[in-house]
Amino acid sequence: MMAGTGATGVRKWHRKSRNGCKSCKSRKVKCDENHPSCHNCLQRGIRCDYLESDTSSTGSPPPAIQDSSLELELLHNYTISTAATLTKSPLIRDMWRVVVPQIGFGTRYILDGILALSALHMARSDARRRDVLLAAAAEYLTASLREALPLISAVNAQNCSVLFLFSVITLYVSLAMPKRDDDMLVVGDSGVPQWLYLFRGIEPIIEVQQESVLSSPVSLIFMGTHASSEYWHAHEPGPHDGLDELEAGIQFRTSSDIDKQDVLMHAIHALRRSYTFLDSRDFGEEHKLRGMYQWLLEISDAYLALLRGLDREALCVFAFFCVLTRDFETFWWSEGWPAHLIKRVYLLLDDEYRLYIRWPIEQIGWVPPPMGMGTGMAMGMSMGMGMGQGYMQ
């Protein structure tokens, strides 16, 4: 008989601490201390003081941002090269090349976002200046987030389309950033990464402001995925051998913790809907991208908490999400992520739990280290076994 969950139960989300945000302290409620905004402030739509500490800056801009010649070079590279690599659609490609820089001239955080993306793109081919370009990308990203994140609590018809555009840019930048060995993309040491916080915060508001977005210069991005989003929610997905096996296993292992089971079942059902775009020839690249980030929008905060705590069942579910990133590896900004993420999950699981992720491993084409090898040695060997991981590994 398989072992139970044991120590892998849900971590207590609220722990005793005196470091909560000011809003939670004044209301005398427990604060989850999540950055860049605690969950309570995000739910109430108010500005969390963690935003101040995470995005505050003093003194003059970093040296790379002060270099006006580098900024011009990055903008030039973006318009003649980077913009063409963000999509295969000619119409949307022109929008990225012409319209987005124009918006950036009037909205600094958009300009900083595309400059960060351009710096990451250039770093792939300019080995001599790679460190300088990566530093510049990080600085531009920080500057853009510093300005954009506080606006989430004040989204309106005037700025919603620009913030929607920025959420897409930050997704590209976050994927294109160099990966750490322990990088899980959607969770970090301080909670939800800033790009995902922005992504999850802006999407529900965009749904309310659809007319404003559809009449904006960036409507092509939204229209390309709006229909697939509606279909994602409306259709009932069919059976899937890999997910069926995973669901049965997790139901068995979490039978004594129904709350946790509900959280995991919700994440699996969302995967079933996203896999519809993955397997069907009726949907193109833009729809598949929507399927990937729709899952990121639908998963609960409770699931992210489990994943951050490296809960084994949550990790198994996440392994199946990794397959959704597979079709975008032809784009430089997503290169290496499927193998990187599945390797990370594999090394965090024991041999018994690894049986549940055989299907995503096969789909991604990653080669695991020999069974029974120690984690440390396996990590060293697997560094060279991922497929197509590029210079950022």
C-alpha cells in the first residue's frame, strides 16, 4: 500500500509574527506577509505598505539606466529584432514593433519593460557585454515594476489596457531572465513573484473593462485570446490518461485532508481545460499561450502556498503544468523552461512520487538521472541532461 501524505500536509498559512503589514495590524487580522502585497490587501483592493518597501528607491538611477547610448541601442534592437520574436502573427508582430514603443514614449514603465526585454535578447548573442546587458535588464525591470505595481489598486478605463500590455511584457521578461537552479517561476522565497502578482491582479479588472481594452491600440493581443478564454471556461474537457492517473493518485493520498484535496483537484481540473488547447489543432499559438497563463490565473492562493512549501502532491500537479510551456520553446524567451522546471520537480520528489510524473517527463523529453542516485549527485548530472536549455542554464 502506498504511503500517506505524512509531513506533506498544508503548511499553516498564518504563522505567529509581528512583521505583518500596517493595514492588517490596524485591522487586527493575521497577515500572510506575502510580497509584494499581502493577500488581505490584495483581496480588499487597497495599497499594501509592502509595496513601498519592495519598490522604494533612493538616490540616482543605476549606472546602466543612466547610459543614454545603451538605451538608444536597446530601443533600436527592440524595433528591428526583438519585437519580431514575440509572436508568429504578422499583425501582432507589427503591433509590438510600432505601437508598443509609441505607448512607451508616453508611459515610462512600458518603455522600461521593452528595454529590459531587448537587453535580455541582446545578451544572448553579445558574450562580451553579457553581464552589462543582464544588469541593465534587471534594472529596467525593477524600475518598471516600481512604477506599475502601485497602480493595480487604482485600475480604471484609462490605464487598464496599458497595464494589461505591461503584464504581458513582464511575463516575457520573467521567462527570459537567467534561471537559478532553484527557480520555480511561479513561487519564490518571499511569496508570489512580482510578475505573477501583477498578472493575477490585473486580469479580473480587465474582464470588467473589456470595452476599453478592445478599443485600445493593443486590442490585437486581447482579441487573439479573448475567444479562447471564453471557450476555456465554457467547455467540458474530456478524459486524459496522464491527468486521470494523477488525479486518482492524489485523491488516494489526500483522502484524510479534504480541504487540501479540493485545492489540488481544482488545479488539476484547470489543467484539463488548458490541455484542450495543447492537444487540438483547432487552436494556434496565441490560444496555447492563453491556455498556459489561464492556468496561472485560475489556481488558488492556497495551491501556491502548497507549492511554495514544496508539498509533494502540489509538485506533481505542477509537473503537468510544465508541459504547457513546451510549445513555446521555439521562442528564445521561453527556451529551456520545460526541462528546467521538470528537473526541479523531479529532484524534489522521492522515487515513489516520481512515478506520478512519468507522463510529463516523457512529453518534455527530459532524461532523468539513474534511479537511486543521491540528490546531490543527481543534480550535478542532470544539469547537462536538459534538452535545449540555452545559454541561460
